[in-house]
Amino acid sequence: MMHNVSHGRLFFLSGLSETMNYRVALFSLTLLCYCFIVLVNVALIVIIILDKNMHEPMYILLCTFCMNGLYGTTGFYPKILWDLLSPVHVISYTGCLVQALVMYSFACSDLSILAVMAYDRYVAICRPLVYHSTMSKQRLLLLVCFSWVTPFCIIGTNIILTSTLKLCSPYIDRLFCVNWVIVKLACFPADTFINNIVAYITIIIYVFHGFFILWSYVYVIKTCVNSLENRAKFMQTCVPHLASLLIFLVTILFDLMNMRFRSNNLPQTLQNFVAIEFLIISPVVNPLIYGFKLTKIRNRILGGITFKIK
């Protein structure tokens, strides 16, 4: 047993131990996936920034969503690509805490941005007369800051508490560092009491985010039932949001269940996929959903492709 691993400054990640025979193929697929994520997200961000017709709350929030996707994936893919080429999979104590901060703040920011998007659609469809005054540039800036800064501060508090623990094992049975897994390495479980309280408070905060999103869309759907125009607006702008929310919730719930009820009977490869699916599916699928569903973005993409062909 090791006492206070934080002084040792190294963690060993064992998530890749059973897949190293295929590391060249895995490296190629992972690199391709990361390049595609960067390409589609950057393309959407650039399109929105360059087109002044898209300088509206909905598109600015979408731009924020894509930026957050790049932030989260950058915290994972460069490290996993390095590990696939390395015979030893280690990460420094500080690097592990930083990676845990990035992973958790990325997921929480995603939910916060989806909550702001739901509020934006609620105001646009249920209270259209006050939409421009309610979603002013100043308020939009505050909401964007809220969706980024608040998760970072909340998760930062969790990570600071984790950094005070004495750890008795340097081994993490994951592909990347996760705060809950690090906390479970504590020498004395009694020392994690405050960590658990703050973690439960964090969960409650983001469960309320989920209820707020649900409440917003219940009102939106009730408003759209009797209006053909609102139904068309709902199908055009709300369906992508709901699809993104569903993808996010499914991937995060699978990961949480995997951590909480982890079974040694499951193949390591399947456990790895469950752990990283929120870093693959959401960043890839979300830009595609919005790119094909939102008319302005679709027309801009098709216009660019047509121009290049000519």
C-alpha cells in the first residue's frame, strides 16, 4: 500500500492494457475521429462567425456548444493518442486532476448550454413579442458566461477537495482520469465525506438543469399544438436541441452506470467504449444534426460546396 500517492506524482492508466495488440489500428481510428470532430465543429463555428445573418442568440449558442465540444475532446484525444503509441500509460498527479476538471466541466457545460438553448426556444415560441428584449446581447453574454464559468467553478471546487486527499494507490482502471475514481483511491474513506457532499450537491444542481429543460419544452410543445406556424418552428429549431439532449443524457447515463455498477464480466473494450462514448457521439453527431436541420447553416454549407464545384 502506498501512502499519499500525490507525492509520487504519477498515476498508471490501465484502460488500454487489453487492446495494445491493435494499437496501430486504434491509433488510426482515434486520430481520424478526432480530426473529424475538429473539422465539423470548427467549420460550424467559422460559418456562424463569418455570416452576420447568423449573429442571433440561437446560432451564437450553437457556436458556444461547438466550442465546448472542442474543449472537452482536446482534454482527452491528444493524451489517448500518445498512450496508444507508448508502452507505458502514465499521467502526472497534476495532469490527472486537470484532465478530470476538463472532462467534468465539459459535460456540465454541455448541459448548461442545452438549458440556455431550451430557454431561448421557450422565449422565441411562447413569448415571441418580447424575444428580442429578453434575449438581448447583454443577457445572452451573461447566459453564455454562466454556461461556461459556473460549471468550471463548481467542478473546480470538487477537484480542489480531491487534491487534499491522501491516496493509497496509483492505479486508475480507466482510459482517462475521473474525479470519482480518484476519490475512491483515498486511504481513509472517512476523509471523503465532504467530497461526497459536494458531489451530491453538484448532481442536484445539474438534475435541476434537466428539469428546467423538460419544463421549457413542455411549455413549447403546449404552445405549438394549436399553431401550424409554431409547429414548423418547433420542428426546425427545437428538434435538433432535443436530439442533442437525448444523445447527451444517454451517453452520460451509460458512463455513470458503468462507474457505479461496474462489472468485471464485461470485456475491457466495451467498458472503454461506454466510458468515452460522450466524447465520441456528441461532438460528432451534434454538428451534423444542426448542420443538416437548420436551414441557414444547411444553405450556407450547400452554397459553399456548389461554389467550389463550379
